[in-house]
Amino acid sequence: MLEKTIHGIQAAVLIVDANTTTIQDCNPAATRIFGHRREEMIGQRMAFLHRDEASWQEFRRQLYAAVKEKGSLSEFELALQRKDGSTITIEQNIVPIRSEVGEIVTWVAVIRDLTERKRIEADLRQLSGRIIEAQEAERQRVARDLHDSVNQIIASAKMRLIKVGESDQLSPATKERLARCEVLLLQALEENRRIAHNLRPTDLDALGLTVTCHNFCRQFQARTSLVVKTRLARFAQRCPPATELNLFRIVQEAFNNIEKHARASTVRLQIAFHQGALLLRIQDDGRGFDPNAIKSVRRDRGGIGLTNIRERAALLGGTCEVVTVPKQGTTITVRVPAQTTRIPDAGSVFAALDPADGITDESVTGLQV
């Protein structure tokens, strides 16, 4: 009966002796996934499916820790080795079978091959990356057109109005109207520059992530009346352009969500190196939301914003963690591999960080988390 059951399961099933870790039985799915015949697998130690002894010992440590804490090992992903030497990504669930006195005598391992799923996920990440690159290229083009075309037209119209206003034949009322038009054109120029800058901040290329984020926070605080506190590390090296651009977009997206949805009074931004990774953390003291309702949240702009943040973090090979409690705010933590590019004089860049610009720098030079 047991043999019929395990042979009918589509996932690989291994029955393993707990004392010797040798395989006692396996089903056809196991031979298909690993490429070994059944007689080649029975009697072998489980270690022979691992890439090396160190990988096997680390897996055993994780297994015993999980069984001690939870009673079994569930949905554990790792890389194993096929007969032809190729590596496959699998998901493993292991349940211990105990004797009457409570001693573990057998392990039952259910293994699913995730290789194809991981390949599809990688393809989707690449597609997402190409879409983001296309969006950034289009933003850059529109920003350039706004600067080179629309700004020039507005500036030209402004100059013509000034010349018309200098005429002695105009009544005071007409001159006042022209002066108001000049003010409106100045506002249009500033708004156009702001839009172009948000589409593609020029100081990101010239000054780097830290200065650009600091300037962004200063403008955000002036525009929204929210209190912004920053803790930005001074880097002796620059991150790759793609890393800086995507991290800055994450900051923009997060701050945009906070402004629209959080009802917060204070926002904190932190950038630092931590445990070999570049850490970006955005925290607000707003209303938060129910983490269990995040699927429904995705239907509104806030949900889409979080999805965009996660996609950009994944594009950089990083992770995104969102911790939120209703009425207690939200913290977004992004970690990406700390790849850097040396620049000639990083220190001079930080002259752009004006301590009197209204932003509270809790520790501009701090690297502690």
C-alpha cells in the first residue's frame, strides 16, 4: 500500500534511514528528476545528491534545527546534483518518522523540481528589467524635450512679454496684466524644470545617489510640510549607474506613497552599508495598513507602488521587506549587493549637502544601522 502511494506521487519521494542517511526506497519521479536508476539510488547516502560534503552538512544542520523548532522541514529550497553533473533547484519537505519511544528512525523526503519555475522567474525578471530600461529611456527623452523645447518656448514668450511691457504706450492696467503673465510664465518654467528633473534627475549622474536623495528630501519637505530626517552614508565609491537609478526610483516611489496614503508627519530615510550589502530604509509614522490585506491593497496606487519597489529591488538582485502595523507606520527595507565604482574625489561631492537646508541629518557620515 505504501509503495503504491509513493509511486503514484508526481514529486520525488525518498525514504531515508535516519541513522545511516542511506536511501531505502524511492519512487519513479525521483529517478526521473535525478537521472539515476532506482537500484543506483537505493543504498546510497543522501549526501551523494548534494554538490559536496560541506553542502550536505549545512543541509543537515538546517534540517535538525527545523525539526527541533517546528517538527518538520517545509518548503526548503536548495541546489542538488543530477547524475550528469548538472545542478537543479529543488524544494524539499521532510517529515520524520519516530519509533514508539520517540526516536527518529526514518526520514520521508518529498522533493519538487523548481528548475523550470526558476528559469521562468528569471525570464520574467529580465523582461521586467527591459521594460524598466525602456521606461527610463523614454523618461530621459521626455525630460530632454521638456528642457530643450518647451522651456525655450516659455523663455522666449517671457522675453517678448518683457519687451512689450517696456512700451510707453501701455496703460498701467495693461502693464499690470503683463506683469502677472510674466509671473505665470516663471511659474511654468519652474514647474517644467521640476517635472523634467523628476523624470530624470541630472544630479544623479553628476553627484551620485546620496546627494540626489538629500536634495530630493529637501524639496519633498518644502513641498509637503512633512518632517524628513535622513541618515545618509558618505561613500568613497560610486555605485553602478543602474543601481543608483533604481534605488533613487525606489525612494521616489516610497515617498510618493507616503504623501498620498500614509497620513504621516515624519519620514526617515537611511542609506548605509550593512553586512556586505547596500541598505536603503524608508520609515514613516503614518497609519500603516493590514499586511494580510496586501493583495487588495495592490489594486490601488499604493499597492502598485509596492510592487514597483519590489520589482526594482529584484532587478538589482536584492530583497525588499515591508513591515507595517495599522496606526503605527510602515518600514520598507531594501538590500542589494554592494557593487561600487571608484570615483576621483568623492569627498568634494558632499559640499552639496547643506546643513542649513532644513533637512535633519541624524548622521550624515554614519554607517551604522
